[in-house]
Amino acid sequence: MGYIILAYSSIGESDKALNSLRRSVKVQAGNKNAWYMLGIILVEQAPLDMWYGKIMNEAFDAFQQAISIDENYGEALFYLGLINIARNHPDPGKEQLNKAESLGINLSKRIKKKDGVAFLENGKVVMEYF
């Protein structure tokens, strides 16, 4: 399933990827990777400066589902932490990022800083003066 989802996403067919993932998590609710991939596709669809709204709320919920299945899922913790920080919830966000880093996620490679702004490689702003 994962390769098909990534293929859809890489050729600009993110709607097909989303539909496949939404079906997948209904059938395989205990699949942490499906929840994580759903969150990733949703984050990629949200506008660059959008950390609120229906799309990001669904992404937040998907990452939370992945973590409820595996509390040491570093990738999901990373994105959940970013969303919390961007939503002005720095304490849980920093805690999640620190845990992700302790699980092997290299924050300095994933979060870029320039002129007092922290952002991801895709250009999505995380927070000013992070």
C-alpha cells in the first residue's frame, strides 16, 4: 500500500493518495504507518503558512492516532511537535520534539532556521524565533 500512496503523491495525485489512506485507516485502524502517511499527505496539502483549519486538524489527529499505537514513533512525534509549536502550544510541542530527537530524529537537519524564522524543507513556516 505504501508504495502506491507515495507514487500517487509524487505525481501530484494527492487526492487519490488521501482517499486510499482514509480507506486504509478505516480498515486497519491499528496501522501506525497508515495514520502517519495520512498525516504527511495532509500536511503537504495545507497552504505553507496554514497550521490551523480542517486539513491540519485532520493531520494532527492522524499523528495522534499513530502515537497512540506506538508512543515511540519518532516521525509522528516530530510532526505533532511542530504543529503544537506552530499553534502556540510550545510546552507539549517541545516535549514531543525532544522525545523525537531522543528516538533518532535529527532536528537540525529537518528544521531550517533563517532570519529568526524556523521552517521545514518544503518552506512551511513553523514559528518565528523558534
